[in-house]
Amino acid sequence: MKFQQYYEDVCELRDAGGTLTATGIVCPYGKFSSVIYGMFKEQFRKGAFDACLAAKPDIVCCVDHDESRLLGRSSNGTLKLTSEPDGLRAVCDFPNTTYAKDLVELLRRKDIRGMSFHFRSIDEEWSKSDDMQVRTISKADIKEVSFVTRPAYPDSTASLRSEYEKIMP
């Protein structure tokens, strides 16, 4: 499908009151990150964000951690975060902005395939594996999630939500 037709389909969906939505696993549980600062890897235990999510903080969703490209926030319901068996899942309803439409195109083409997050560790353990330090986080607060070009966790995911893929080629 040509970009112009794709753009018209997106605008038509938006004009019909539809919402463009993307989803992904922000933080996969039990999976290692890439090496951080050339010094260590980290992983999160299942449920590491449960206490934080129960407190209902105002978490934002952005593009590449840039808060000037805000996509949604938990306090108004445009961002939903849930702890699933495989990791922390985000579902974000995108605004009608040019950068959100650009992100939809990048997700459709699979140029962007992962997510990232800003967090504060509350409870962690350090160990050593294969001459590499490993940080295992069992409890953390989350502040922000993003659709990113280079996620620290290669097993994170990002995609358009399935009901909207029908208009995609």
C-alpha cells in the first residue's frame, strides 16, 4: 500500500472516532538486558512492578524517552500498564499528532520493535555469571515507558494493536 493511501486510512480511522493503539512488553520478566555501561546485565523478577502499579502513579508514555513527544499517560487512561506472566505490558492510545502518526509508520514497518522504561530500583540482588555482574531486581517503581529504536532489553516488544493491523498492508 502506498504511504498516501496508508495515511488516508489512518486519518479515516481517526475521523471515524477510532483510536490508534500500540502495545508491547516493556520489561520482560526473567530475561537479561544487554550489557549496561559495559559493566553488568540486569533482569527483573516476575511482579517487580506490582506494588508500584497498585499505587496508581502517573506514568507517561513517550517516543524514545522524549517527554516532548508524549503519547499517553496512566492518570487519564490513555496508557494502561499491566503485569502479565511474561512481563510488564503497555497499551497506549495515541494522540492525533504528527509524531504519533510517524511512530505508527515505524511500528508498521517494524523499524521500531521494542520498548524501554525509566525506573527506580527498590529491592535488588547482585551476583556474578560468566565473569559479568548481574543485577536482579525484585521490586521497582516505574516512571516512564517509551517506544524506542534501541531497547536495553532485546526481548521487549512493540507493535500496533491487532484490530488496527487490518488497515495496514
